[in-house]
Amino acid sequence: MTPGVHKLKLSGFVRGGGPSTPPDVTLSVQVDPWPADKKVVELKEDLSAADLDWTNVAVKGNGHVVKVSGKLTIKNSLITAWGR
């Protein structure tokens, strides 16, 4: 999503299959811009490391898993979309 305020239209269903009450609700969501002052790390696959230092980075995890067997440092960083 682009940065800014976005309105999401929500609706739901009850167990019997009918619409919820009220049938439509809107929710405002604020999307912040990606940090321009951070080095971008984008994971293309799962990552295994003995030691890992993520200082002043913005990590796009893309659903991948990170495994660290030694020292892990995360400082002043943004990390998104890690896997399980």
C-alpha cells in the first residue's frame, strides 16, 4: 500500500451464513512511509547465520524464516513480514 490514510470496508458473516449487523463498516488505517534513512535488506529465501547484526536496517522478510545460532543484534531497525 502507498503511504497515507486508507479506508477499509469490512463486512462479516454469522455462523448460519447470513450477513452480520451492521453489514458494512469502514476502518481507517494509517500506512507510514518506508524509512528512507535505513539500508534495505530484502530476504529472497530463508536465512541461517552464525552471527547476525542488523543495525540501522529496514528488513523486508517476505515471509522467510531467520535462524541465528550465535549472536543476534537488532538496533534502530524495522523488520517486517517474517515467516514462522
